[in-house]
Amino acid sequence: MSGAAQRDGTEPVDGTAAETDDAAWTEADDRTPETLRWLHHKRQAHRSRRNRDMAVTGYAVALFAVGYGSTLGYRFVQRLGHLAAQDDTAEAIRRALPAVLVLLACALAVLAARDALWRGPVLVPRHDVGWLLSQPVRRERVLRPAFRLTALLMTVGGVLCAVGGAVLLRLIGLAELGPASSLWLPAGVCLPLLAATLALHVERGALSARRVRKLTPYAVLLTLLAGQAALAATGRRSALVETVELWSGPWGWAAQPVLHAAGGRAAGWPLALALLLAGTAAAVAHAVGVVGTVPTRLLRARAATAATVASVLWSAELRVAKLAIDEALADGAPRIRRRLPLPRSRRLVVVWRDAVALLRAPGRAASAALWTVAAAGTAGLAVRLEGTTRVAVLAMALSLGWFAVGKLAETARLEADDVRRSSWSPSRLAASMVRHAIVPALVGAVFALLAAVPFALHGGGWALLLMPLCAPPFAAAAVLAAARGPVRTDLLSLGLVTPAGDASVFVFLLWYATPFLTAVASLTAGLGLSGALDPGAQAGAMLRPVATAVGLTSALLFATVRRARKLHGPIG
């Protein structure tokens, strides 16, 4: 590949030509040094102002973390010390550590690859993409600083996580702080760098991006690793599977020094460490060499998406930010054309449309299924606990269930984003929003019923009733959240001064999360205080959860009708 072709990005990358809008230029036209010096001088005032703003933001975040997090951190350390005093707890953590470490490394890789679909490690401002790259400058001189900044920030985060992991091992009593920190450090440095190079590979090529968009197998892999960690904590582990995972790639190589520090089985950890360092060095060198070949078209699209997300986040329009990211993630993805027979009744048109939309977006159903599995696993842990700990873990399981059902209610959100979209429906918006809850409730109940089968096989027949029973309230709450209307940014400036600071942001968060909090809190009270989860619970204990679910669903649907009327006038 010629030097000019590499500079302007015209070389095919991963099966797709990296087109350029720039005119051809030669070495004699190279104006890179003077152009970058001119920009450095012109941007000096902007950089100073940006650094001051970042310093103020960092100070505010640190103050908030110290003020609100110190008490929580102290209580967490006390609780962790109490658990570590029990002999079986430390041993259970040591058994689960291999699967947990591999899970964290794989999760980092998946997150970096998904991030590269809409932002990526090479993110330059829109004015640089539109003006600077069209000048006779070397692309690698413009793009390498962006990649270095991303890699540096990811490495700093990885080192902080490594220090936190070493502290946790020390608090649990599995390792001393000094050796644990030194053996955590390779993972904290190398894994973020490898994730950054992986993200660059995804950002450069269309073929890699298409593969990453089909992430269901990777998500299933993460779920299996989470299940493996839970089984290993209870003593059911496979030495063969763990050996394969620890030697199958960087995710296992990085885990072996940590396992050695915690007293686990990692006899070959020096070799694994050498492989990790060599692989990281080779990957970073390759990334630095090819960073200048990222196509201009992709840089322009990512810069526009990032600017949109940043602008709407400052106005608290989280929904708009999510739509912008989803649009970038779906760019280039194949469209699925599936249909269902048309219904005979006009009252079923909304339900038919929701079902067709779900068939054409199988990733949404797969995501809901994975959230359901996570909720079922957390519920299984809650059953084994008692007292307030059971209630807290049960609330966590119900929160995961809310996310599962909420994934199925996207059509309601899309229709509420712009009420003009409801013009296709034979009924008014309020009636349509109520019917939008049917498909999420039914599909969520089916997923919950399937997740309840293992409970029933082990004597927990209550799960066959109570777990599907949670789907209708969650569906109604999701539809209510969709119909809440424009974001109430005025709540952020109420001026509610308290000794701990301005509480307006908490009022805004309470308004934003009211449907979620109402559903989770009510079901937690109905399930946790009724005794239905206790071993040998009688049939009478099921009455309270059933009544809670029915009453909560009715109340949430009534609130949905009232909110939808405000959006689109009276119901017809």
C-alpha cells in the first residue's frame, strides 16, 4: 500500500473501501506541521477553558463521592469483613474467582466492541472531520492522538479497578495487599489496551461491525460464565472447563496471576503473564500502525452521533440519546421481514403490530430472555436468604425483571415519542397505549414461566405462579413510563436547599423513575412480606401477591390512560 493511499484512507479496510472526500495530494503539498501548529495556537484559549471546566466537574464529582459514598463504603467494608469472618465465604469466593475473572474480561471486550459501533476509540470532533482531514495533512497525525487518549483513559480506569480488586482480596483475607496489587496490575493495564485495539478493529471495518451486531452468542456466553461462577461458588466446578478458559485467550491469561495471588490453581501463571504482555504489545503496535486508515465516512457518522448524545444528555433527554445510539448500532444491519396473518378485529391491530415488530427485532426478545435469566438467578438467591437481606435481594431480582419486560415495550415508547405516529391506529392514543401492554405482558410471562421450571423441579412450585404474575405489572409500568410526556427539566431548578446540598436532582430522578419504583416496591412488599417464598408456604400465602399484582396492574393502566389523555386529548 502506498504512503498516499494510507494517509487519505482509500485502502480497502476489512472488506469495505475506506472512501475519502479529499483531493489527491503529494509529499510536496504536505502541510501537516504548520497546520497543527496553527491549530494548537488557535485552540489554546479553548483548551484552558475546557481544562478549568473539567477541573470543576472533577471536584464536584469527588465531593459528591466523598460526601455520599464514604458512609456506604464504610458499611460495605464492615459487611465484607463480617462475611469474610465466615470460613465458607472466603472459600466460595476462591472457587468462583476463575469464572468471575474470565466473565469480567469478556464483558469488557463485548462493551468495547459495542461502543465501537457508535463511538469508537478514534473519536474526533466534527469540525476536524469536516475541515482538518480535507487538508493536505497526514491522517495518522490527526487520528493517533485520539486513539492514545482513549487508550490512556481506559488504562487509568483499568488500573483503578485493579487496585480495587486487590483491596477486595485483602478485605476478604485471600491475599496481602502488596502481592495482590502487583499481580492485579497486568490485567488492569493489558485488558483495557486489548479492548481499545479490538474496538479500533471494529471501527475500521464493516465486516467486523456486522459480526459484532450479532452479539447474541456473546451475551449467551456471558450468561453461561455467570452461571458457572454461581455453580463454582457452591462447590460444583469443572477443572477441565476452567483450564480451557484460563488458557484460551487474553481473558484467561490475565486471570492467572490474580488466581495465584488468591491461592488458586495457576501453576503456569508466569507463562500466561508472558503471553499476555507479548500479545498486548503486538496488538497495540498494530493498532498504532493502522489507526490512520479509519474511513472518513465512519469518523463523520460517529462524530455526529457522539455530538447528539452529548447535547441531549445535558438536557436530560435520555430517550433521545438512546435513540441516537440505537440508530448507529443498527446502521448496516440486515432488515428482517416477517409477517403475521392480519387480525379480523380492529381491536387487535395494536397487538398484531407489536407482535410483528417483536418478530422483526429478535435481539429485543433475546435481551429480554437474558434479563429474565438474571432475574431468576437472583430470585433463587433471595429464596435462600432471610430477613431484610432477602427483601433487598428480592428487590434486585424484580428490578432485573423490570428491565426484561421493558425491553419488549419499545413500540409503546416509539409511539409516545411522537403522538402523530398514532394516526395509523383505529383507536385513540390512550386506548392504544393500554393495548401496547398486552404483548410485553404475555411474552414476559412466557419467559418467566420457562425460568420458573427449575424452581418447580426442586420443590418450588410457587414459582410457576408468582414469577409469571410479575410480568403484567411490569408491562403496565413500562407503558406508563413511555407515556409520561416531555422530560420535566424544570424539576432540576426547584431550589430545594438541604444541609447536604440542592435536592432538586433527586426530585427529578424520582419523577423519572416513578413507574419503576412503584412496580418494584409494591411487588417486593407483596412477595417479601407474604411468606410466599418460605419453604412449605400454604396456598393462602399466595393471595396477597396475586392481589398486589392485579391491583397494581389496574392502577398503572389507569394512570397510563390519564397521562395519554394529556398527550392526545380525550379517549374515543
